Amino acid sequence: MDGGPRVPEQRRSGPAVGAEPAGVRFGVLGPVRAWHGEEPLHTGSPQQRALLAALLLREGRTATAAELIDALWGTEPPSQALAALRTYASRLRKVLGPGVLVSESGGYAVRGLGDGALDLVAAQELAARAEKARGAGDPCRAREILNRALALWDGETLAGVPGPYADAQRVRLEEWRLQLLDSRLDMDLEQGCHAEAVSELTALTAAHPLRERLRELLMLALYRSGRQAEALAVYADTRRLLAEELGVDPRPGLRELQQRILRADPALAEPPAPAARPSAAQVRPAQLPASVPDFTGRMSVVSELSGVLASPSDTEGRVMAVSALAGIGGVGKTTLAVHVAHRARPTFPDGQLYVDLQGAGPRPAEPETVLGSFLRALGTADSAVPDSLEERAALYRSVLDGRRVLVLLDNARDAAQVRPLLPGTEGCAALVTSRVRMVGLAGAHLVDLDVMSPEEALALFTRIVGEERVAAERKAALDVVAACGFLPLAIRIAASRLAARRTWTVAVLAAKLADERRRLDELQAGDLAVEATFELGYGQLEPAQARAFRLLGLADGPDLSLAAAAAVLDLPAEETEDLLESLVDTSLLESAAPGRYRFHDLVRLYARACAERDEQPPSEREGALSRLLDFYLATAAGVYAIERPGDRLVDHLEPTGVPGLVFPDRRAAQDWLYCEAVPLLACVRQSSTGATLRRAVDLLWAAVDLAESGANFKEYEAAAAALRDAARAASDGRAQGRAILLLANARHWSGQFAQADEEARQALALSETAADPLPCCWAANILGAFSFYQSRYAEAEEYLERAIRDFRACGDLPGTAAALCNLSRLHLQTERADSAVHLARQGSEMYEELGHSLKAANGHYALGLALGKSGRLDDAAAHLGQALSVFRASRQRLWEGMTLFRLAEVDLLAQRPAQAAVHAETALTPLREIGGEWRRGNVLTVLGKALNGIGHTGRAQVCWREALEIYERLDSPEAAEVRTLLQPAATV
């Protein structure tokens, strides 16, 4: 990468002495253009633009008339070339204004080219800055700057400009652009962006088939994306192409890469450098909790673990150790691990990471979430943190490579939760605590932590209570620790209570614990031992604090927003915030983020026990959860109404007694829904019984975007299944019909069409019996789509026409539009192209009239599909492009992927296989997460056709084989087409 090509005549020159800057900007990286401020200027005929380009590429140097004639016409200029040149110059001078194009010494020059006046100069300066940033070890910054440079191109350089000079410069500048792209793609792969790079590299290799460096980068990107067969197919395609076109073999670097892929070289699996943006000083996290000042005993275990962490694995003293501590709750695993970790800090000068994996609770921490937190703590920018667990784990190991970091993984559920969080190289170590033995953790040093010895237990008790008091009552003290079962947490609880009560003697406490009927109340083993500790804090709360503590603990979600908490407590937001912050001060509540609060899992259990005991009558508890449900339902209904104006669902939902939030715009509404997804779905499941069942079902319906977008698809499907079962058990046909309809929708989005079809039939029958009109409409619409997918066209038409009638009867215009768009697809399939376009246009216009931006995108999608099948390819691409921009802005991953797939189909029909490959490749990313195997098979089939069209026949075969495996597994009729494509003589 360099500062850019420069022709021999180029030199920097400022304005002539006395000249005023003209304020005119020019562009040559695309069509030759000029602007005065933001106003475009007319640069005239092609020959006139050729003159302007020749002058601009000299950046202020005077060009003689002879030089300019040669640039415009070469060795055979017309007889009146000089006169024509003067005419062009005169016209340009009038357009550009005074002082810009000047005549001097028998030639011409462009003056006033200050900073930013020419896009080529700007690109050269950006490229130089990017090279400097990369040389300084900041690839993130270099990549960002280089992207800005590449963004200055707007199509072909010097587009439409004639003449030999323009031809030469066009080739030179295009080669430079490709060099910049090479560098940028190199940095993409260095920073783990391999999946994103595949589609761009596919298009580039199609446009520049003999450029081996691009092929090499494509192979590497495919391999790191888990697509080894395709990577090897790229090499085979390249070798064949080079032999046919040039009669040569691939260069050694490409052959070596093929061999490394065949060997599955571990060094290829990860980027050679971490993606974290370097800073002046490397980020050194110090996340260990404070060590307990009165830590006592455990010397043999401390020594054992410290020895493992400090023992050298080679002459440089590096370590690579995994130590796992197991034991019952309250045995002191965390206290011991934190103590050992602090002792080992000098061995790990690059930092210490800590996380509570919440393995003892119902919802353990997800490894991908933890990895995101760790990567940020290690200096990785948010924008550089990948989405998937595998990519985050790979980047995490890369970032740790060469560092000496200790990772403390506290309260793990099992080995599967821990494995992605382990460092992968020497120099780092991990400490793991768990209630289960980590026998499945390969290479781990396992320690089973038992209760304390009597001597250690007494020493801990003494350090907390004080030597004087214990010495005076040693026997009583021994009785206390024995009653505690020598369990450290129980001892600490007992000793802390005694230390806080100066009037008590040790014998008083021993007497309390001696009564076995009271001991479980005073002190209990394991997790229940923590309950006694919490009781101390709870007993000190004011009545309003205690009520808040009890009621907030009833909610199942991992955390609560301030607004949700206010609904639970039935208090204004300001008063609620004061109460919650006071609970944070007592350590009975945690502040997860500004405006969000959470309980430790065990504290939540204790809070619920307090609610069962103290919150009377029981209707108080029921009322709190009912208000939370109402809050979520009212707010989600508001979000739904913003997203879908004119949709009648909001008129068919259960009434609520608590108002929801009001949002200033669509973006804020979407942000709320996705932020609240997990606690909202937890509320749905918690409310699936009794009087709240119907509202829970309606909440799930109002929050449908959580599933359709793919953001929380699995949790949504599970909640729908739970509601179906609950409604069936309650014999509530209305709730059951709606729940099964939502489940059918979820199956649809995941590609489980047969199961979804059966459930939609059940939903329709139940809703008819319950006289619930809107679910009947949607069930008929869904059944029409399913029948269409399974080639039952007459049945599909019957269902869709019924859906249209029923939606109209309900006054639901968006539903009518949806059914019209589905019917359009059916008409396409049954060779009624004109009516298909008409139906899709009807649906699309209906959405537009309603101001229905999200669903209008579905209208554009349907219309684009119809127009494409009708041969109106440009119109089809335009409508699909409009749909794509909305789906992306709305975070609708399923529809984003499907629209890209349809664009790829249009591209193939328009004989644009390279663009089709880009669209199909990009579609694969969202459709791996949601949409199901059948849809992925469709995309792979089209991707194969596109790759075949650009000469990547080996990759095409790999895609088709994968699609065939999917279709055969699903017993899908599309398998026949793919078998034909895989035949040796097949052409596409």
C-alpha cells in the first residue's frame, strides 16, 4: 500500500501568487465531475471532460497545448485540434468561474486545488495515513482509514473519458484501487472478519479472475468460516483457469495455502494478530474481587493451587494451567479461588479476568455474553466483537496470545459452559469453581474442596469474633463450629452475628445452635445457609424497602428496568428509583446498568421466601406480577402499533390495568423491545397460569418481532409451546388457539413446515370454536402459505382467498395486504404472472397508504418477486432493494436474508452472476441463524449457480452437494433440480 500512483508530470502546486481560492471541488475517481459548494457543475462533452481530467491529474502544473492534444487524441489528432482545444478550454473556464482554469506560457492549468479539492489527492493522503497506522501496529485504525479512501471511488475511474492519456490513467488508478482493496481485505482477515469478507472476495475474483492474491484471500476467508471444501474448490478452480488461460500453475503461495488447508494447519484457523485496537499502553484488566481479609486455613490447597499456577512449563517460566475447584455450596470455593488468584498476580502481569457464571441459578451465564465482556475488558472495541460464540472464542484466544493473564471462572454450571472461556495458549491460566467436578474438562487439575478441619474452623471463628472472647469460652466456641458442620459460610454467619452483638456470649450462640429445632432457622447448610445472612440485611430494612425487596424478587427475569420495577411496586418512577438505589446500598440488590437492577440468584430465592412469609394476603404477590405483565403487554402493544399502523391486533388484545411506555419514534420503540426481550419472555412463561394466561399469550403475540427478527427465536418458540400446554391444561380454547397460532408462526420461520401446517390447522379449528376472528384470519393466511410451499395450490388459493375475505371483514388492512402478497406468489407459481404483479402491487400500495414502513417492505418484497418472475428485472431489483434497506434498519434478519436471496435470483436472470454470488453469499449469514434448512438449501442452490456462472465450478459443486444433502434429509422435491445441476454436463 502506498500513497497512490503518480504520473511523471505530477507535482504539487498551489494557486498562483495573488489568486483567490475558487472553492471548486473535482472528482476523477468515477465520472469526471465538478462542484461549486454542493452545486454540481456541467463539465460538458466527453472531449471537454478529457481536457479537464488531463489538467486535474497534473494537480496544478501547466500543460502545453501539444501535451494536451497528445493526451486527447494521441498520434492522430484532427486537423483543427488546437482550435478545438481552445474551445473546450473556453467553455470550461465559463463553467468553473474566474481564476480556476488559467492560460499561461501557451498552455493551461487548473488553480485553486486546496485541501480536499480533488478526490484523488484525498485518497492518496488517506492511503498514506492508513499505511502509517498499520506500521504503528494499529490495524483497526488502518482499516477504518483505508475504507474511507476506497469509499471515494464512485464507479469506474475517469468513466466515459476518451483519449489515450485517460486510458492509461484509468488502468493505473484501477490497479492502485485493487492494491488498496488487497490491503484492506488483508486487514479484514487479520481482525477476524472472514465471514463478511467472503461475499466481497467472491465478487472481486469474478471481476478479476487471474488475480491470484484475491483467490488466496478467498480461500483463507472460506476456511476460517468453516467452509474447507469450498476453500479447496477455489484452488482447483484457480489451477484450471490459469492452465486454460495462461498455461501456468498457481504461484507457490497459493499452492502452500492449499496444502495447509488440507493439513488443517492450526495456525490458519485464527487471525495472526488480535483484533483489539492497540493503545499507548496495553489494557491490563484487574477484575478480581477483593480478597477476604480474615481468610483462614486451607494452606495445603492454597499451596497446591499456587504451585500449579506458578510452575514453569518451559525455560521461560510460562504457564498453561486449568485448575477446577469443586464442592458444595458454602464450602468456600469462591473465597479460596479469589485468595489464590491474588497471590498469583505477580505471575500474571498482563491482568486478571473474573466472572460469576451463575451456574447454580436457573439461567447460567451464556459463554458468548461472557466472551463479549472479556474481549471489551482486554481492549477490543465494541465494533470488533463478533456475533457468534465460535468467532468470539477464537478472537479471545488470539487476544490472549502472548499475554500472561489469569482467568477466574466462578460458579460454573458444567464443563461445556467453561470450555469456550479457557485461554488457548501458554502464558495464561484459568481457575474454575463449581458445585460439580469438572471431569469433562480435559487437562484440568481437579480439587475437591471439603469442609474445614476443626482447627481451621475455630481459627476462622476466632478471627471474626476476636481472640479474647473465644479464649474465654473455648469449649462453647468448639460447640458452635461443630454445630455449623465446619462449613465456612455457616461459621462466618454465626461469627458475624456474634461479633455484631457485644452483649452476647459465645455460650449464648452455642445454646441457640444446640437446639436442633431452631438450628435450621438460625443456621442452615449449603445454599440455605446464605438465607440466614440475608435475613440480617432484610431485618434492617424500612417497611417500604422490605416490600420492594420482596415483590421485586418475584419476577423471573434476569433483571428489571426501572419502569418495570415501578409497575411491580405500583409506585412513581422517582420513588421507585430511590427505593432500588437504597437496596443497592445494602448489597441486597445489584445495579446491572444505569436504570436496570438485578438480584443475585440466591438473594432472589431469599426474597421470594420473604414474600411467601410476609406479603399477605397472597393477592398482593399476584397483583405485583399481574402489574408487571400488564406493563409489558401495554408497552409491547404500543411498539406493535408503531411498527404496524392499521393492524387490528391491538384492538383484540386483553385489556390492561397498567399503562405502558410511550416512545418518541420507531427506533426507540424497537430498542425497548429488543432490550427487554429476555425479561419479557420470562414474564410470559411465569404468567402462563390462571387469570394471567390470556394476557401472557397476547403479550407473546404483541412481541412477535422478537421471533421474526431471529433475535430471540428459540426462547420465543419455547414460550409459545409452554403457553400452548398451559392453555390446553386450562381448557381455554381461545388462549390455546392463539398460542398454537404463534407456535405455528415460529415453526414457519424456522422452516419446520409440516409441523407448522398441522399446528395452524389446530389453531384455526380452536379459534373458530372460540369465535376469535383475528386468529382465524391469520391461521388461514399461514395455511395458504404452507399449502403453497407443499405444492397444494388449489388448497392454498382457497385458504388465501378466505384470509382476504376475513381480514376485510375485521377491517384489518395490513392483514389483507399480507394475504394479497401471499396470493401473488401463488399466482406466480401457477403461471398467472400478470395477476401476480397486480396482487402484489395492491398489497404494496395498501401498506404504503397506511404508512406501514416495516410491512411495506414485505410489499416491496412480494412485488419485486412478481416483477422478477415476469421478466421486469430492473423494477424487481429496485423494489427488492427498497425492502432490503427497511429490513436491515428494522433488524429483521430473516427477511434480510430472504431479500438478498431474491436479489440473487434476479441477478442470475439478468446475467449478473458475480453480483448474484455476492447477494447469495451475504444471505447465508442471517439464514444460518433463522429460516431453517430448506431456505438455506435454496440459497446454496442459487449460490452454486452464481459461482458456476463466474467460473468457480468447484465451489459451485460444493454448494450444490450441501444443498442436496439438505433436500434429501427433508425429502424435498428441490433435490431433483440439484441432482441435475451436479451432473457433469450440467450448465446453468
